[in-house]
Amino acid sequence: MRPDASNLSALSRLFSSSVFRELARNGRSSLFARLVDQAQIGEICITRATVGDAFDAAFRFLRRVGQRDEYIYKSALVRKVLLGRHSLNTASLLNEFRAGDCKADLVVLNGTATVYEIKSERDSLGRLARQVENYQKVFAKVYVIASDDHVDGVLGTVPKEVGVVSLNPRFRVSTVRNASNCVDLVCPKAIFESLRSAEARAVLKKLQAEVPDVPNTRLHAVMREIFATLQPALVHGAMVETLKRTRSLLPIGPLIDRLPESLHAAALTIDIRPADHDRLVNALQAQLDDAMRWT
């Protein structure tokens, strides 16, 4: 298959939340069928391929240098960092977690919080300085993962305490510079603004900070000011403990074992109901020829 703008776009959209959720909810996806047809993916599939085989074939094509999108980078991080160094028993992952006026691509929670900002071949570095500035207020460690062509530009843009890793042509994550642990420099107010209300209350409870009984209209402002009085490192630690509980991925573990590797990152970053897990797995086992008739 010769890559062009049309089939590259279709290949990327195969891994979108729309396709993933449609498969899980309905056991079929007309969008999947249209995208497979548009991408001409049959040319790179094995004989008598399943829907899962089609995802694997699309993934192998997209991970070629020069064609890699954000999903490919997320998959590399899931494979290398979350499932490689840690496990779902000890770590969790946040996708597009809000930090200031930015959304972090991926955050890994284990004993600390480490954020990864993705700069793929398709991205520019225009917003990177602003993104890193916001992330440093919320997370102890900040990394940028970039293509080899972007590494020099990233090093020239971010502070020396920010780590830099590259995704090489062999789909391996290589460390260019380790991130410093800057937990004492986080901003408790910024952390508060990133949390759900119940999570913010849980953080305060862990730190034995009592929330006054005030009307709901004043609660946000009152909690924000309480956070401002607390030690940054303590707030960060309580945030990590709270988010590992409230955003735990343990229920996803059994599903991961039943999915093709190309969809592990999707399962960990796209919410679907536990009741839909079997339906998703069955859809992925369907014959591709049959799936092409889904409407």
C-alpha cells in the first residue's frame, strides 16, 4: 500500500475513540468498515484476517518512521513504561489530564506522577514551552517524547530539568536526558484545579485539612485557598495516592490480556463499560470479510 493523505488519515482514525466505543457498544462498527475500505487495508492483511488482525496491520504500517501519529507514541509509552517497568497492580495512567490551560497527553502514577508530552513527526513545537510550564506546576517529573528529528528542537526549548526521550525507527523508547524530580516546585493551587471536587476533598482528608461547612457556591474558592496553605510535596503525594485509587486501571487488566497489542493503548485511554468488554472482544474476532458488510 502506498501512503497518501487519505489512507493515512483513515488508518489513524481506526484507533479513535469513536471506532473503539462503537465496537464495544454495538459489537460492530460501520465507521470501522468505511475506514478499512478507505485505507485499502486489505492489501496488507493476512488471508482470512479478523478485525483484530486488521488493527494490527494498520498499526504496523503507521509505526513506520514519518507516518507515526500520537496514538503510536502512546502505544510505545504504554508498552515501555506502564506495562514494561510497572504493572496495573502498582501504577495507573491518566490520558489528557488537565493541567492549567493544557491537557497532558499521558501521566503515569506510581510512587510519583510523571507526565509525558508527545511531539510526533506530525506535530510542531510551537506550544511546547507553555505546555511544560503548566505541567511543572502539577507533576514532579516532566518528559517530552519526540521523534528523532524533533529531539534537538525539544532540548533547545525546555528547561534542563525536563526529561527528553525519543521514539527511534525500531519503535524503541530511548532516554536522551532524564527528568529531575521537582516535587517541591509544584503548585498546590494548580493541582487543586486539575482535580475533581471529590478528589480534592480526598486529598485534604489525607492531609488532615478540614473543609469548612460552606455553601456550594463558595466551596471551590474555599478549598482552593486551603490548598494554597499546604506544602507542595505533601499535596503532590496525596494527589498521587488519591488518583491511583479513583482512576485505577485494575478492572481493565483482564480485557488487556484478550486484545491485540495494537489496541492496548486504546483500552487504557478510552473509557468503555465493563459490561461491553465481551462484546468488544467478540467483534475483534469477527472475520474481516464479514465486518466489511457492517452497516
